[in-house]
Amino acid sequence: MSNLLKYRSYKETFFLDYLPDQVFINLKKKERIEYRKLRENYQIIESKSLQILTLQQEIRKKQLLVQKLKKQITPSKSKDSYLDKMNLAKENLEDIINKYQFSISIGLRTHRKKSKIQSNQKFYLRVTAFDKRFKNIYVGSSEKIKTSLTKIYNKSYNNLNSEELKVELKVLYSVYIRNYIFKNTWDKFFESKHSLKDIELWSNEIGSEIYRW
């Protein structure tokens, strides 16, 4: 590269529309302004183009990394992906895992009072174990549930509606059942009542350990 060319293009893309200084000096004021705009925007475009190129290269690297990571966590013929290894471990622990697999559904039933004018909704809970056996549990009225929750968690639940109470019941009975099955068997679970009173007594006995289940 000649010294003259190097002087004009060193550390920047060569500006093809460069005007010699003598030409620039003789330009009219408006032409000088337009020439500056030409050069400034050319430089901005070059800078943005370089940024785009850099970002495209980074994106390509990220895409290759994503492909590599996806390959590591999807099933493979050689059975050596992380998913394959996880599923194998799951198979080896199937008996233990199944023991703690269950579902809880909560419903409301309307109970008519003797006067046949007033009615009151009661909460019922169904627990279905991994082997499809299920148990229906009578929980009680919303007032009774709010009182029990307050005793268990030491805070007020008076403002909760029916749907919110369902969520709280599901969480409470889930931790209770996991702890119960850890200490007992599903056969014994199906033989017992598991009323709200039982849950209250259990929560008093286990204390802060309730949050671990």
C-alpha cells in the first residue's frame, strides 16, 4: 500500500467519494454542508454495517451452541444424552417415585339446611394414588377451612374466596399426604379419615418442617 493511500484509509474503510482538500475549500457553503453529510452518514453506515456483521457472527455462534445443547438433551441412538441418562435413572427409581405420585381434586357441594331456605357449600377432596385407587375426604365449610388455615399458618385467611381456598387446601393436603406416605403406606392412608382436625394436629407436631414437604 502506498503511503498516500495508507494516509487516506488507515484504520477506516477507504472513502471512495473523497474530495481533495483543494476541491473542498472551493466548495460553496451549501455544498460543504452536503459533503459533510455525505461523509458523516457514510461513516455511520460503515459503523453500523460492522456492528451487524459482528452480531451476525455472534448469532451464528449462538445458533451452533443451541444445536449442540439440544443434541445433548434429546433422545439419541447411543442412549448417552442427558435425557437418556435421566430416563434410565427414573426407571431404576420407578417404585420409589410411584409411591409419591398422586393427584388431588377439590369440589363443592351444596347442603340444604332443615329450613330448606338457606343452603351452605361444603368442600370435598378426592385423592387418587398412582395405582388409581382413590379416597373421598369431607373437608367442611369455607368458614371451617379458614379457621383451620389460620391455626396452621398463624395468619388470617378470612378474605379468601372459594377458588383461593381450593388452592390452599390442595397445597396443604399435598404436603400432608407426602409426609404421611413417607411414614406409612397407601393402604393405611385409605383406611384413615384425614379430616381438617387431623391436619391441624399433624401441623402442630411437625412444626416448621411442614414447609419441607
